[in-house]
Amino acid sequence: MASMSPPIHDLRQHDETATHFYLDVRCLICRFLGFIFGTETFGNHQQQQFPRKPENMERQSSFSRDLGHAAAETYLITRLTFTLLRYLGVGYRWYTRLVALACYALLLMPGFLQVAYCYFFSSQVRRSIVYGDQPRNRLDLYLPTNTNGPKPVVVFVTGGAWIIGYKAWGSLLGLQLAERDIIVACVDYRNFPQGTISDMVKDVSQGVSFVCNLIDRFGGDPNRIYLMGQSAGAHISACVLLEQAIKESRGESTTWSVSQIKAYFGLSGGYNLFNLVDHFHNRGLYRSIFLSIMEGEGSFEQFSPEVRIKDPRNREAASLLPPIKLFHGTSDYSIPSDASINLVEALKGVGAEAEVILYEGKSHTDLFLQVSDYY
């Protein structure tokens, strides 16, 4: 029978690579310890003492020595990094993609810095206004420079896969709409693991309530409020809107009314958790994490607007919903555009006013500028 053992020369080459890597790491540790303890090498022998040089000459030689050390250690760490990556099987293609990503980030940096400067220093931005009692219950307001008359208001709920959402992600949209004389309220909410989907829905509902009841203090028109969400934010805000309509149809007391929302805009959202969990699982994402965020499969129906709107018991709630417009890119691989198409069909099936607008070739995050142009 043929032996399945690798050739001897391959094993020898592998051992030599591992040995060189071990020696390089040991060398780096020795140099680092030697730098800390003030010796050239870390061991039992101290540096040989020489006659003291003049102070200015000593400073120059010390600076040159430190600069040389820094260059040598930088080179060694870089070489060790690439050796480790090669040892782990990372190839040339990964390096080229990393360089391409770094170049792309550098090209975008001027735009990011401009938006960041406006966000932190512009008088048009009112940051971190408290709307609830939780640490993440904050919202940012983007105010137009023109203060003549009450302004229409967009309540925007940012995305972030229910894990990394943050109100500042909407700064670019907020600044653009503020230039069009529209007030934008970017609502922050608890992310997982700070909270699960029910906490997120509760937070956003409180944020919407704050805007509906107090936006007139900031120059907003309480009769022209629009709700919008992107990605996970579109899902959460859709849950908020439908839950509010169901409560009102059952006669429950609420702090705001669906009638105050003139329209709902959903960007690249997913509205059926049964379909989303299968989609994410097929793409190699962890099913257990998604189930934890959504509080298990038992909560899928409650937080799936597409499924919930088909329930005959919610037929009256459907009649209370404002006009709904969903935007989606046909090249969205994070959440397929079928998610928006299916929700619109479900809404129309119960008599609600709904429309889907598809953007050919657009991806998951391309729609901010498209929707700004839509306004």
C-alpha cells in the first residue's frame, strides 16, 4: 500500500520555516526586553563601558541609535507579519486586495473628514438629544439654515446589522436633506448584545414619539413627519410602524399616532425573518447569533412585517398605515431585493398603499444618494 505521509523534503522545509519564524520572534522579544532594561542584548552580559562622550555628541548618537532601532524593529515586525500570514496560508491575492482596500480608504478619507467636521462642529447639527432613559436613547437633529416657517421632518433609523448601528451613520443623509430645507432626526437605539429586537423596537418607538410631540420646538412641522430606515433600521422602523397601527386598531393608549406619519420609506430592508435567517445562514453567517438577536424563532412572526400584515386579525391596522415606498438595489447581496417586493405585494393584498422602486445594479449601501435625489 502506498504511504500517505508527505515527502521528507516538504517536512524539512516546513520545519525550517517554523524554526526561522521562532527565531525571529525570539529575536524580537530579546530586543524589546533589551530596550526596556537599557541593554543592547537581554542576557547575563551587560554592555561594555566606554569613556563618556561629550553631551551634544552623546545626544546625536543616542538619537541616531534610537532611530536605527525603530527602523530595525519596524522592519522586523513587518517581516514577521508577512511570514506569519504566509505560514497561515494567506497568499498574494489577499495582499493585493488589502492594498486595494487601503488605497480606496485613502481616496475616501477627504470626504469622511469633511462629514466628520460638519457633524462635530456645524451649528446645524444638534447632537445627542435625550429622548428616553436608556444610555443609547439619543438622537441627532440636522437643522436647515433657513428658519422661515415650519419644516418637514424625516425620522431616520440607521442600519448596522442590529449590532453596529449608530446615529452618526446618518450624518451624510442628514446634511444633504438639511440643505433641501428638511429637518432630519437620526435616532439611536440599543444594539445587540445591549438589547434584543424588542428593545430596539421599543427604543425607536420612543424616538418617534419624541419627534412627533416635540419637533415644533426645533422648527419642525408636526403635520409633516416622515419615517425612514435603512437595512436593519428599515426592518426595525417597519416593525415600529406596524406595531403602532395594531395597537391603535385595538384601542390601546399610545404616545403618538400613525396618522402623524405622512409616509414611510424603507431602504434595502429585510421584512421577513424566516427568509432572512435562511439567507444569512446560506452565506456562512452564524445562525445562533441571529436567533439571539431576534429572541428565537418563536418571535419571528411578531417581528416579520411581511408575515404579520397577512394575519386577518390585523386587517384594520393595515387601513391605518401611511403610504409606503420601499427602495432596493437589484445587486444587493446582503438583503435581496425580493424582500421589498414581497412586502409590497403583502401590503397591497390587504389594501394598503405601497410601492417598490428598484435601482438597477445598485448595492446594499448605494441608496443614500438615490433617495436624497428622490426628495
